[in-house]
Amino acid sequence: MNTSVILSYAFMYFVLFVAVPFVFVMFVMTCIKFFKAGPDDAEHHEMKLKPVLFDKQSFNFFKSLKTVVEGKYDVCCNVPLDTVFEMDQHDADLNHECRLDYVLIDHDSSEVKMVISDFGKEHNSPMKKLFSKFNINFIEMNQHKQWDTQSLKQALAV
């Protein structure tokens, strides 16, 4: 057999067993890449509206708190800690998940006057020290304890 026949067979087998599978694999990988569902697709991240924003006990407390402040203070709910205190980016990233249940701010000056929160799952002694350092009244709310309007008015007067 002469060399040209051997080279033609070698070229044919190279194309058949190396080049064609390589092109086919590249085509399949490209199709997978372009037709794969992205993370932003709505079918994977279905959103539903909550039926109620507050549970019944929290909503009753919120209504009584709005009655107590009588328009003198504004009530903000579920406020991140890093919006109340100025802190560097590292501390803000660490404390962004810490949320204050109710923050009362002065209607005229926008100063924080009182914080009412439930830190039952977290360590609350550093929070109490932090709020007392800045002379902000901090009330620890308990899920099982009922707050009457009179004690809230007294806490606001102080």
C-alpha cells in the first residue's frame, strides 16, 4: 500500500472519530448553555401575596401603639438596625439582619424616641446597652405578655 492511501485512511478516521464528535459535543454544550433556564425565570421563583401582614396579636398591639402615640410620633415597623445607627460597611453587613419590631420617631424632628422589639431569639443585653448609651428608651416586648396602653404612655413620657 502506498503512503497516499494510508494518509487518506488516517485522515478519514481522524475526521470520523475525532473531529465530528468534537463538533457534535460543542454543539450540544452550546445548546445547553443557551436554552438552559436562568435563575431569574419566574417558574422557579414563584411569589405569592401573604394573606395578612401581621398576625392578630401583633396587629392589635400595632393599633394600640398607634392610639397611644396620638399623632405625636410615627411608628415604623420591622426596621433594620443599620438604618437606626450609623456604622461602617462591615458592621452594617453584620447587623442588617437584626430587625427592630417597632421604632417610634418624633413626628417633627425625625429623632428616634423609643424602640419596642422582641429579641427572644437573640442576645439582648448588648442591644440594651447600645440603646441606653444613646439615651433611647428600649422596651423588650414579650409574645406572651400583654402591654396595656397606660404603661406605654408612661414609657413614652420618660
